[in-house]
Amino acid sequence: MEDKSNPAITVSKKEGKEELHKSSSAGSATHPGTFNSGRRNFLKLFSAGGAVAMMSSSPARAAQAVKPTKKDEAMGVLVDTTLCVGCRQCEEACNDANKLPKPKRSFDDDSVLDTHRDTSPREWTVVNRYTLKSGAQITRKQQCMNCVEPACSSACIIRALEKQPDGAVTWREDLCLGCRYCMVACPFDMPKFEYSKQVPRIRKCQFCFTRQEKGEQPACVEACPVQALKFGRRGDLVEEARKRIQANPKGYVDHIYGEHEVGGTSWLYLASVPHEQLNLPKMSDRDYPQLTSGAESTVPAVLLIWPALLAGFHFFTHDKDETNEHGSHQQDSQEGKR
């Protein structure tokens, strides 16, 4: 009589290699050894991926993405909208300095001011004209604010966007994945994506970072004929703005836009009317990396855990298929002996 209480060990030869198969009692379709091995592989992969993800998902990680920079020591620009005449020479200077495509309509064509424009991959700075209820008109330059604590940089999972000590927020083409998280994170909607290109890039004002490295002013500041733009240390610019407000309290609203908004920006604005009338939205004084660090810190966790889960399911289902196949072979063999 055949003893079915103990597993039998069968040896088969395939392509010169010996494979040991442990089978259970006759007619059984399960393979405990293989099943447990697959489960162990799954748990190992899941644990490893989870451990790495937990190490990389600290809530403060997003806020630490920015190089530490003292607000007052970084460079900035004070934009006095009471002086701007809407000549658009800043636009032309930006276009030349960054070798951007020439616009279809000349920079001398003031009719473009009749329509509100936004920045684009081809235009990193634009001048818009705003008509007040009184009928008065004010023009304002718009570009990336180069925030002191930029949300775009903290949202970038591989740091393709980086805050420089001099105040610029720069973008690295060699690192960018094109995920566009920066576009979602930016409260001013400044990063723009080249949807029409086969190899698209993120495009925005980078505060003339290379010019600053050479000791030069941003091209737009240098080109302004009426000194509506003033370049300097951010702390000095804040003091200058306060002096102008104090010297002419009827000519300015008592607010320096960008001093505190979203934790502070490198570009500061003075105006004779509330800034909301010039399309400068009300913002929290807290920097956005602090507000979004919890959500952003889950990104690396998801990216690491998901592959581990998929790999685990692969091993689990693969071993289960092998187990079923082996069990069917055993059953066929037992039936053949009968």
C-alpha cells in the first residue's frame, strides 16, 4: 500500500538541469512550498519598497527642496506701476536676452495692449493695460515672481526647478521629466509647457540668472526708459518702497505686493490702486511649500510603493500559475497510474 501521509519527492531532468519538485498526496492540486515562497517574495518586495518610501516621505521634505536663502539678501526688482508707460521695451529686451521667437506683431504695436495677455513659452514677460472704473489706465509688467519659497520647486520630484541664493528660480532641462507638477503648484500660473513640440520644455522667466552671474542687471530692468523697474537687494527694495509710500501717501496704496504674499516674492509691486485691480490676486502670507508639504510628500511614496506592489503581484500570480500547472501534472500522473 502506498503511503500518502508523507510528501513524495520526484526528480525530473530538463535540458540537463535537475529540478526538485515537492508534491503532496496523490490527487492534490496545491503546492505549499511554491506558494509560501511566492508569498515570501511578495512580502519582501513590499516591505523593501515601503521602507524606502517611508524614509523619503518626511512631511518637511517638500519645504526643504529650496536652497536656504535670507529674504533680504537675495536680489529682487521693485516695479512701480505709477511710472510704467506701457512701452513694452522690457518685453523686447527679454525676448532678445533669452533668444525667444519673435512675436507676430511688433513690439512697437501698442494695439496688443487692447487684449489681456498671459505669459507663454514664447513670451516670458508681458505688459498688460488695466482700465479702472474712473477711466484711468494703468499698465503693469507680468512675469514669474521668483518666489522666496517657490511652490514649483518644492513640487518638482527631482528638483529640476531650483531656488538660487541670488533669488532666481531656475529650470534644468537635463533633469525635467515633464510631469508638470510645477504648473499645478504655482499660485501665479507662471510655468508654461511647450505642448506643440515633440520634446517639450517648461518655460518661464528665470530672472536673467546667467546675466546676474556676470554682475549684470536683468535685461528688462536695463531696458526700462523710465526707471519703473529697480533692481537690488530685496531688503533695500522694501525700504525704498516704504519711503515712496511715505513720501506720497496719496499716490500709493499702503501695500507692497510681494513683501509677504506666499512667503515673499523677488518681484515687488507698488500701485496707486488696490493690487487686485491690476490682476494681482490676494494670497496667504504663508509660503506654499508649507501649505502643500503633506500632499507633496506622498508623491515619492507612491512612486516607490507602486512598483513594489506590481512586482509582488507578479510573483504571487506567477507562482500560483506554476503551482496549478504542477498540480494538474501530478493529478494526470496519478490518473495514468490507475
